[in-house]
Amino acid sequence: MLRADPAAVHLGAASEVRGAAAVADTLTGRARAAQPALVNGAAGAVWAPGKQPRVVFGFTITRGMVVAIDLVADPVRLRQLDLILDGGRAKPTTDVGMPHTGERRMVERRHRSARPRR
């Protein structure tokens, strides 16, 4: 499952995509500019032109598999996240005219990698 906040939808993301194949099709090509990052200490990805975060990809991992991806583009939310790219912290984001909403979901919940079962 892929979920996008209203600011990411404003940038062109679908608000929700279900199914592994559909999510993969949605991200093919679009996520190419994203780079691996630590998001609040957990594995994630960030699209950050000039190290300025614009979209964060938060992963929910269960039993070693990504089961959900949350896209966050709201500048207020981005400023609240601890983002580390290429060994350094990302610059705090600035307001780039994104709509602000009362909807605040995503990376607060601790993502954890479960060890694969043997």
C-alpha cells in the first residue's frame, strides 16, 4: 500500500495505491531521484533536490518486507522529521507554497525491521 499526504497529492501523487504490482508501477521512474535516508532513525527515502527535502518516503516493514509506503510532502511535517542523507542531516525545509492541512499522519510511529523467520 502507498499513501500520500495532501501535499504529495498536490505534487501529483495518488492519494492511495493498493497492491504490490500497482505500487511498483506507480513508483517506477518517479522515485528514481529519491535517495536512501534515515527517517527518524528508520530506513526510508527522500527526494531532496539540493539537500532540501521535498518528499519523504516512510516505509513500514513487517517480517523483513515493506508492507506500506507513506509519502509526506507537507512542509510542516517535513520540518518535524529527523532526516539523514548521505551521512549528513538534511536542511530544514522551507514553505514552498504547499497547502497546509490538519491531517498529520505518518512517520511518528516507529518503523521497525523484523528479522526474517528461519
